[in-house]
Amino acid sequence: MEHVHLAAEEDDLYSGYNDYNPTFDSEELDNDAGFQQAVRTSHGRRPPMTAKFPGTAIGGRALGTSFGVESSFGCESRLLKSRMPMASSMGRPMTGAVQDGAARPMTAVRAAGYSSAMTRGSTFDPLGQSKGPAPPLEGKSEDTPDEKVKILEKKVNDLIEESCLAHGHGDLQLSLDRAKEAGRKERALVRQREQSGNADHINLDLTYSVLFNLATQYANNDMYAEALNTYQVIVKNKMFSNAGRLKVNMANIHFKQKNYPKAIKLYRMALDQISNSHKEMRIKIMQNIGVVFIRMGQYSDAITSFEHIMSECPNIKTGFNLILCYYAIGDRERMKKAFQKLICVPLGIDEEDKYIPPNDDTHANLVIEAIKNDKLHQMERERKALAEKFIMTSAKLIAPAIEATFAAGFDWCVDMVKSSQYVELANDLEINKAITYLRQRDFNQLEAVETLKTFEKKDSRVKSAAATNLSFLYFLEKDYDQADRYADLAMTADRYNPAALINKGNTVFVKKDYEKAAEFYKEALRNDSSCTEALYNLGLTYKRLGRLEESLDCFLKLHAILRNSSQVMWQLANLFEMLEDPHQAIEWLMQLITVTPTDPQVLAKLGELYDSEGDKSQAFQYYQESFRYFPSNIDVIEWLGAYYIDTQFCEKAIQYFERATLIQPTQVKWQLMVASCYRRSGNYQKALETYKDIHRKFPENVECLRFLVRLCTDMGMKEVQDYATKLKKVEKMKEIREQRVKSAREGSARGTRREGSASSDSGHSSHGTSAKGERLSAKMRALPGSNEPYEASSQRDIDASYVDPLGAPMERPKTAAKKRNEEDEFADEELGDDLLPE
């Protein structure tokens, strides 16, 4: 007993063990299945019951008891049982002696994590959570070959993805660069595997993806040779399964290069390598083969492919192509059969009735509202619109060919369509029949008018379309009352029809009610903001009203929509000229001649603007170009003649005035200018002959007689007395006429206007009123005449009789394409592509 140490009453050996965290409540641990399972598992892994010193219970570690860990943590009553002396595994009774003089706890308690060395107030933490979080996991070293391979694979995949995204955004060059970089990385990856001894584990899928993406990006960038080489690498590699399908892509490239025989060969090779289970893929390849045969003009071979497709899996495009082939070979009966097959092709879309919401079911209404304009419904509408387009085009194509007359052929097509699923197209075909007459400029065909009039009692959509076209027809015939009537009818049937509103605005415009016309054009734009005809006519209306800034704004908007419209550019140039901004007008005309470089009217206007700016050399250049393309423009001819006179090259001016004489043989002033040019150049004999010829044509012309008298006097000719006598008679008649005019002015203002007009028409005392005529006369008077006879005495008389017919308002250009006849002619409205089809 001397070695037994008894604990003092105040020093409890197991004190503090009841101070624990409430989280680990022992009463709840009995009901915790996970904890009990962990205890049972750890119980099976307890250490063996051995002792460091045999024959004694004292050792360096506590010995396990038969209670185990579960007895230690079970409950407080079990702990009390553990304090009872029990026989040890060595057959000795348990003692309280401890090594090194320390109090020895129960072995089972220490094994569960308890210790007598714990201070009073310490928390219960058997799992060691108070030590803090576990240290972070050690990172894997990137120096190992496997890690390097994985990093390279990830980089290659990222580059392929970036290449595809760049192509989706339209950046073709960036997509190609990324594809090339992915190829370089992939080759580096293969070398890395070979160096590490893993050449047998090459990722073939990654190699295929890299090569396929690279070939695709080459083709997208029109680098066809490189694309074909890359595809060839994939096709020749036997390790790639199903690589033969890529021959379709190679054939597509040869098709773009117009190498049609090679394309057909590759299409057929791809077709041989695709099993019959892939029916849709085989159908598409056969359709491509048929299209290539059409390009080669081998319609019989194309018909064979298309007929096979229509028998196996009919579709709209193939049916349309088959009709084209039959039309090309002129087979009427097969055209009819193909058209019947075309209208029987199922579209595979649901009926529109399912999108009509029921009135009583709120939930169903919400669902239908959600799917009414979703992607699926949009696709259905696009497919139906494409089918209707092909059927309409086919009917218009074969109608003149399948029957003796165009009308009979169209009637047969209409009957077939009425008995098909495209019943609503029958009315459109009948309207198109009438429009075809209009396209043939057969305006007097009563059949066209009668066909359109039959739709007046149809449903609102068809009635509006027919009335719109009738209004357009009558407007072209200048029957504005009928045009206005049918425009009103079209608006009544469909107020939101922009074509009807534009035609109504046009009928109001010709009546010069510009404010009201502008309102109709604005309403048409509100219904359809992309209606270019309404915007164009609105700009013209503002121009007539003098609201030039608003008109300019309309045409600038229109130019943003129609970038290459010559009429819009001309209107912009004209508006800037009216706004007294000639530099901007010249800029727009310069843009215009890039679109229509041979338009003589545009070139002449550029010459006029440069002339007004004082740049004679540029003006001469553009006037000369205008004369080269259209040598019958009197304005251009007069300017060029005056330019050569001004520059002292009278001989060159003669050819222009002679051409003007041919164009206007009744205008004496051009012949007088020719004679004047001969006189200025010193060729007096030729001038005398010209004046005599003018006198024979215009015996009462005073200026011609004066020059004849002076020339004959200087040259000593005997005819001088005859010409002097004639001159006196003419001058006396002129004085009598002037007195009559003067008396008439005093008697009546109306008589004054009438006599003044007659005097002007006679050409004896006319005065140049246009700006160009005044400039021409000023040039003539300013010419030096020191070495020319009769200059001082005769020049004023010549100028007095030159009546310049210039000064007309600027017209719009008349190009090789169809142009407007007047500056403010309307952009005639059409309904879809009925009136002016593509």
C-alpha cells in the first residue's frame, strides 16, 4: 500500500470531465445512427490488449478494457461502472499505482481521449476540432509528363472553342488564326507524348477536331486549296472512322470553284460510303448532285436524281427544281405532273387553329400567347412562306408553256391550287395573272381589269390587294378619278395597307393638295416604317411645300436605306443646290456618277455647278463628257460653243452650233452663230454664203440683212443695193409692227400680252430672258474685235435677236435604267412584288 497514492478530497482525479460542449450531448449520441456506426467501426480497430511491463498494470500506455470505446462514451452510469475494480487481462487486480508518481486514469478513459492532466474548465473535444482547419492539400506538380499533356490538351480545346465563337461572331480572320494556333499546339502535344513514351495513347478525337476545324475555317476564308489539302489529310488517315463523309465538304468546295465534274465524283464517293440507314443524309447528297447537273446543263441526269428524291422523301425545293428541269426540256405533261406533286408535298407543320386562344380557359390563353411567336412558330411560318413562294414562281413559270395561251395555263394552275392545301394562294395567282398583263405593258387588256374587279366582293385582304393594283393601273393611265376611287376602296378594305395609302396620297398630290398628301404618306410610314416609296414621296411633297430642311431629312433617311439609289442622290444634290450650298451639291453628284458614270444629265449638272463657282476647266470637262454620251442636249451644246468663242477658238465652236442647227432647224440664232464664227475666224466668203443661206430661209430677219449689206459693201459686190432695199422694207415693217403693239398696249392689257407674245414668236424683237442667255450675250459682247471688221457696229444687233430657250428647272437624271420623266414624279406603289416583280 506504500506505493498507492490516494487522491485528496479536494483534488478529484476525474474532475472537469463533465464540462463539455453541449454539441456533444451524450443523451443524444445514443440516437445518432451515424455516430453509433462510427463508434462500432472504431471499436473493431482498437489496439491489442498488451502491457509494456509483464506482470503489472503499469505501462507507457493505457490498456484497453472489455468495455471498449462504446463503454467510455455510452453514458454516465457506464462511466461509474468503470471505476469498479476489475481483473486485468494479465490476471492481476487493478491498482492505483502510476508510473513516475502521476495519478493513473482508467485505461478505457484514456483510449477515448480523456486525460487526468486536463485542467478544470476545459471543453469536451474528443475529435480534435479545436486544433483548427486541416492543412491545404498539396498541389500536383506540373513538371510531370502527364500533367504537361493534360495542360496542352486543355489549351487545344480552348483554342478550338475560341475559333468557333469567332466564326459565329463573323470574325473570319480571327477564327482562322485560332484554328492554326490549335494545330500548332496539337502537334506540340503529340511530340510531348512521344517524348514521354506514351505515343500509343494519342487522342485521335482531338486531332480530328483540330484538322476538321482548320479545314472549315480555310473554306470560310475562301482559301480553297488549303482547305482541300487539310480535308485530304483527314480522309486518307484510316484511323479516323467515318472520315469519308467529309468528301461532301470537299465536293462543296469544288462546286464553289465551278469544278462540277470533280464535285459530282466526290458526291458519289461520299454517297457510297454512307449506309442506307442514314436516309436523310443520302437524300441531301443526291439533291446536291442534281443541282450540279443543272449547272452543267445535263437536265436529264438532274431529273433522274430529283425523281428519285420525290419518290423516296419529297420536299418543296426538290419539287421546284424538278419543275425547272422539265421546263428546260419543254416537257408539258411532266411539268403538270411535277406541279401536282409539288402542291401535294406535306409541310409537316401544325394548323394555325391551335394558336387561336379559347375565351374561357385563362391558363390555355397564357400558354398560347407564349408560343404564338416562339422559335418553332417562326420556323413554321418561314417554311410555309417558302412553299408558297415556290408554288407561285412555278405557276408563273409554267403557265405560258403548259397550254396554248398564257391565260389557259394560269387557269389550270389556279384550278390545281384550289384543290390543294394552298387554297388561299388561288386568289393571289389570279391577281398575279392580271399583273402579268401589266408587266407586259398590255394596259388596254380588259381581261386584267376584269380579273381585278372580280375581287371587289372577296374577303378584305384580297379586295385590298386587287383595289390597290387597280388604283395603280388607273394612275398610270392618268385616270386620276378612278385611281382615287379604287384607292379609297383599298383603304376601306384594309386601312393598314401602306400601298393603298400611298396610292391615295399620289392621287391627292396630282391635285396639288400637298398637305393632305403628306398626311397619307405619314400614315403609310406609321403602318410600315420601311416603306421607301412613302418616304420618297413625302420628301417630294415637302419640297413642293418649300419645307426644304424636312425634305432633306427624308431623303437622308432614305439614303441610309437605299445606299445606291441614283434618284435619292439626285434629290439630295438638288436640295443642297436650292439651299445655296453648291459644295454639298457637288459632293452628292460626285457620289452619283460613281453609281451612274454615263448619265449625261448628271455630268451636265456638275458642269453647271462648277461654272457657277467659276471653275471653267472642271465645267468644260464635265460638259464635254455629257456631250460625248448625249450629243443632242441643246444646253450643253450652247455652253460648249460659247466656251470656245470665249477662248478664241471659233473654228471649234462651229461644229457645236451646226449640230444645234440640225436639232432646231427653225431657230435662226444657231445659223447666225455659225455665220458669226466664220466671220470671227476671218473666213468672210464662207460667212457671206452662210448669211445668204439664212436670208433664203428667213427673209425677214433684220440682223442677217444688215450683215449682208456690210459684207457686200466691203467686198464690192453688186448685190449690196438689193440687200439694202430689202433691209429698209423689213425695218419699215418692223416699225409698223412696233407701233401696232404700242397702240394695242394702250388700248387693252390683254391685247398687249397677245401682241407681245406674237412679236416674241416672230423672232424680230425678242429679248433673252433666261440667265444662261444673258450670260451668253455678255460673253459675245465682251469678245475682243480689234482685228475683225464690223465688230463695233454689228455685234449688238446680233445679240438682240438671240432668244435663249434655257433656264428650265433642273430635271432628274435619265440613266440607262428606267428613270422618272419629271423631277417630282412619284415612286409608284406596288403590292408586294405584284406590280414591279423582281
